[in-house]
Amino acid sequence: MIGPVQAKRSRRLALAGAIITAMWIAACGADYYEIPIETPIQPKLDVSPFQRVLVAGFVAGGTEDVDANQETVRLLRSQLRTKSSLRVIDADILPLIDIAQDQTRVTSGGRDEPREAATGGPNGDGQGQEHPPGPTLLLPQKIKEEKDLEPYERLFANTAYWKKIGEEYQNPLIVTGTVLFTPHSRSGFVQRDTEVYDSFGRRRVVPVRTYMERKGFILRPKFVFIDGRTGATIYSESYREEILYNAQQNTPALSSYFELMDRLVPNFLSALSSQKIKGTRVLLK
Amino acid sequence: MNIRLAIPLVVIAVGIASPSFADARTEAKAQVAFGINVAQRGLWREAIYRWERAVEIDPTYAAAYNDLAIAYEHEGQLDKARRAYEKALELDPNNTQVRQNYELFKEINDRTGSSKEKP
């Protein structure tokens, strides 16, 4: 008689224990919760003094398959139209290579005082172009690599020229800079995931190192932000992005250009306007 | 119900509900849970208040610092977020979820300079 009673009691105790455990787990719930967040990023530049932005043009070089000056101006203007509060000025794209060449010809042409007519004209207030000190570097007509761009840097330091441009467009924020878009190839070992099936027909993905010849492009833009009221550079930033494809793959240069610019545009925009970056995080109890 | 079964049940129930049982961690946990609840409804300021209370009550509670960091991040208070993540990791260095949150935060926070060329 005692045996069945004890068994009944122990079953009840076990049941009660299970109920308490279940209640405890329910009360505690999960220990972590995935939650979407939006991180606001403040702009790097205070653009409040400006109502308008002029994407003037770029000193561009590299492959001849893409007009990097024209494409960059068009892309940045369209992005700024939709993603910034500044009004975008539609103006002819400045041929900055020609302008810089002209400025250099004038300064190295036996005159100490630079001529301004060809590059924007004098201000009429006796203020000449301000060229940085140092020897005059020859400007290469064709820009093939990074060192070809270096002599053009002095163009961005020419405050009188940019001030003149600013006056023409009612003192906007001026966006200019350099863009180098060059073909690139690389060979070496690459790790790729490959599907394999074992003797039972089960699929597995294993990393395999293979030697590959790849080709693609490197995009190196430098964005220079100039205060149109003073002609002075207020901010600049340089980037480098590259993309590589199988040697057999024939991707048009323009597609690669846009793919690489797509990666950089958020960074460019974050200089001018606040951005919200979506993501998820894990809250813990 | 058998009295032998009822007694331990009552003891456990009273124990859970009793304020005397609620130490700092329990109180902080309640604040954290409430914060999670309101954050899921988009009330991030209220969540910040709750999680700030939680770390005040129990300054050794890593999860509260983690949650606070996420809320600061959402509100754009990135310096505060970084400090809170670092505190959470200091308290619980092996917590992979806190570390993952922090890595994602750093990626976004440093984003503007992510592909920037070093001078």
C-alpha cells in the first residue's frame, strides 16, 4: 500500500517542479532581443552658411573609356539633389585640366604676376592669384597615374580663382577635386567556396584556394570643398576603392566606375548632410 | 493539494515576490526588461532613462551598459555609446554579443574614414 502512494507523491512533485520551471522560464523570457536601429551621423562640414552647391568639375584621368570628370559631376549633382538640403547649381562642367594648364602657362611664361583672364579674370581689386610657393611643376596633359595629379593640386589652392567662380554663382559651396580611374590587374591565390558532394550525396561547401588572374579598376577620388565666398579650401578627403573580376569576365569600365562610386557616395554625402545608417543590434537582459 | 507540495510552492512564490529578495541586480534587471519593452516600441528616450537607472542601481551589470550603448547609438550620442560599450566589455569581456554590437558600432562610427586613404 505504501509503494503506490509514494509513487503518486513523487509524480506530483515532479509535475509541480516542471510547472515551476516553466513559469520561471516564462517569467525570465529570452535573454537577448534583436532590434533594428538607425544611427544618425552628423555632417563633417557646417554647410549652414550655404544655400547652394556647385559641383564645378574634377581633374580626372586614368582610363579613356570613362570621362571621369563628366560622370563624377553628374553623379554627385544627382545625389546632392535628392539627399541634401542644398540647391544644386546646374552649370557647365569646368575643364579643370585646361584651366590648370592655362594658369601654369601664364605663370611660367616669364611673368611673375599670373594672368587671370584665361582662368576667371581679375577681381579688379588688385588681388592677384595666390599660388603656393615652390617651384612650378609641369602639368602633364595626360593623367595616367597618381603622380600625374600632384602638380594639379595647386589649382585648388588658387583662392582668387575659386573666389571668382564663387562670385559668379552667388557664393555657393564649391565641390571639386581629382578623380583617377585606372585599369588594374592582379594575379595570385584566391580563396573561394566550392560545393562538394560526398559518397552519400551530401552537399558541403569548402573553401578552396585557387590561382587566378583577375582584372578590374581602381578608383581614387579626392573631394575638395571650397568656400565660394573666400575661395579657400574648407575640407578635403581622399578615397581608394578597387574592384576585380575574373580575367575572362568582360565588365564595361562605366559599370565598374558606378559600382565603385556607389561605395563612396555615402561617405561623400556624409560630409554635407546628416545620414541615417540602418542596422541591427542585440539587446541583452 | 497535498500540504507537503503546497508549502514549497508557497515558499518559492513568496520568495520571488518578496521585496527583501530583490537585491540590486534584480531591481536593475527589472529596469532593463522595462527598457527593452519600451525600446521595442520605439520609445528610446524612455529606454535610456531605464537603462541609466539600471547601471546606477547595479554598476556591474554588463547587459545594461550594452543596451544603454545601443540606445545612445540610436540617438546619435556616439561618444556616450562608445563609453558604454567599452564599459560593458570591461565588465564582460567574453560576451560575444556585446563584442559584435561594438564591432558594428565601430564600423559605422568610423565609416566616414573607412576607405579613406591614410595620408
